[in-house]
Amino acid sequence: MSGKRRHFIDHLHPQKVSLRTLNPLATLGFGIAALTCLGTIFVTGLTLFLYYNPDQKHAYEKILHITTTLRYGRLIRDLHYISANAFLIFSALHLIRVFLTAGYKGRKLCWMYGLGLLSLTLMANFTGYILPWDQVSYWAVKVGATLMGYFPVLGEELRRFILAGADIGADTLPRAFAIHVGLLPPLFIILTGLHLWRFRKSGGLAASQEGRGESLPVDPWLYRAEAAVALLTFALLLLAANFFHSPIFERPNPQHPPNPVKAPWYFVGVQEMVSHSAFWGGVMVPTLIAAFLVLAPFLDRSRSPGGQWFSRDRWILNLIFLIIVLSQILFLIVGQWFRGKNWVFLYPFGGF
Ligand code: HEM
């Protein structure tokens, strides 16, 4: 400390870091990018909270009011929407990076907290999706909740908990709102704190002794790198808010579903799998993937230290992981862009 008062940020960091930590290829900056999204979500979410009303009669008008008449309302809603989706994407990219570098080695608890964070992120996106209470969000949540119900043991309970009943009803919107703004934010704060604390306690980024290289003071080297990633992420979020707007469609009509009804994009891959087989797509594959992610750090018996990309002695685990990632991306793309009315396959260039 050398006489200098250490503030909060200093306590999250050691005083020195290895050169490897400063190498952009070591983390690709996804963890910090996810944190930046989380910060943006909190700030914009607090603002939206002041104007929204989780009542079925008023929710839709409130969203219209925020979007069309409130000063900066549209930008704040767009930023909230974009950073929520980006948060999910950056968290998934961060997980992929951690897996392919075996960053979980000696950091099993950090990995488990990470999986918890990913589940919270999905839940936050899902409960947020319903809040505009328009035709698309109404039906997407109905389908998404049905898919969630397939998941063994917890699925049906979770579905009923989120919908506040067996199906969407008068209590669904207040329940989703309560989970979205009352339950999840404190859980995010606690779990992110635990995640970063475990990371710090485990000695920072996983690396072999030789791989660590020379050490440099965190202030200014790591701080500058983190600030650069955070600013770049925020700039990208702002730029995206210029091009993509958070949607609002017509009022919900519980009697007339759109055709096709699609789940929110992050569940469309599961929807596509379920369209082939409810048992395999809705139950077995998601369960096996979840089990693989939880058990991977325990199954990994390789000798190479964590922190190396695509280490040879982990090729089987990496291969299984890549097959999972690529197949899920494929299902998602097909479900999102290649399915039309009645879930019929749309050929990309027509004429078939
Ligand atoms: C959802 C929000 C998340 C946030 C904000 C977050 C944040 C971070 C940050 C800032 C680091 C420091 C290194 C870096 O920047 O890459 C880190 C490391 C780590 N994270 Fe996450 N993380 C999240 C989710 C996850 C997930 C989903 C997993 C995997 C299940 C995970 C597993 C880990 C592990 C094992 C490390 C140590 C990596 C190593 O030493 O190479 N995190 N996280």
C-alpha cells in the first residue's frame, strides 16, 4: 500500500499482475465486457423502474410512454435491451474462453459461481422479455415457459414460479417484475462478488509458472487495460443502440397466437430441438449439456496447467465442448431464421 489509501477497486485486485494477464489473448476481455454490460443494465434499469408499471392494464402504455414521449426514454430503453442481450452473449463467450483455456483449473468454485451467473442472466432476460406485455413478448414467454417446464426436476417448478401459476394469468406480470427487479439484482451482486472474490483468492488468471512472465504493478497497467475494454464495450453498446431499437409490437391477444410463435432467441435452439423430439430436445440434451458443464472441471484429468488455449492433452473434452457449442449455434440459427409458418423449414434462397 506504501502509505496510499487503497480504495474499493484496489481491493478487487492484487498489487502486481503477470505479463500474461495483460496479454489481450489471455482473456479476450469478455469478463470485463460482461461486467460493463451488467453496470449499464443496472443504471438504465433503475431509470426504467421509475416509469414502468407492472399492471396488465398499464404496462404496455408505460412502455409506449417511455419510448415515445419521455426525454431520452428511447435511448435508455434501447441501451437496457441491448446491454441485456450483449450481457448474455459476452457471458457465453467468456465461458467458451474459460473452457478452451481450462481456466477452471484450481478455480472450480469460480466456475460454479460462473454457471450460477449464467443461469441468472438467462432468467433476467426471460423475465424482462415479458414486461412490455405486447403480442410478441406474451407468446414468446408462453412458449419459453413451456420449454422450461421440460427440464427435469426443477423445470416445472421454475415455470410455475415465473408465471405465478400453471399458465400466463393476471399475476404473471407482477411476478415477472418482482423477480426481474427485486430478486435477481441482489443475487447478481452477491454472485458476481463471490465470482470475483474466488478469482482473486485463486491467484488471478490461471497460468503455469513459466507462463506468468514478469510482474507489473496493477496501477496503471491492468487498470488501463480494463478501462480500455470497458470503454470500448460501452461505445459498442451506444453504437448498437443507434441501429437496433428495443421492439414494441401490438397489444397481446391471448386468443390469436402469431404463426410461428417463437421463444426468445436464446431459447429458440431448444425450441428447434423440441420440434424434432420433445424428449431428446427438451429433456435429455439440455440435461446432458448442463451435467457436462457442471462436471467438466472434475472430469478434466489433464496434466497441462490452466491458461493454455487448446491444450493437446485435453482434446477430448475440448472436442465434446466444441460439438456442443457449434450444434447449439446451428439449432439456434435454424430455429431463428429458417422456420416459417407452422414451423416449416424455409429454404434460404426459395424455389424448392
Ligand atoms: C455472467 C457474468 C460473468 C461475469 C461478469 C464474469 C466476470 C469475470 C471476470 C472479470 C473474470 C476475470 C478474468 C477475465 O476478465 O476473463 C472472470 C474469471 C473467470 N470466470 Fe467469469 N464472469 C461471468 C460468468 C462466468 C461464467 C458463465 C463462467 C463459466 C461457467 C465463468 C467462469 C470463470 C472462471 C473459471 C474464471 C477464472 C478464469 C481463469 O483464471 O482463466 N464466469 N470472470
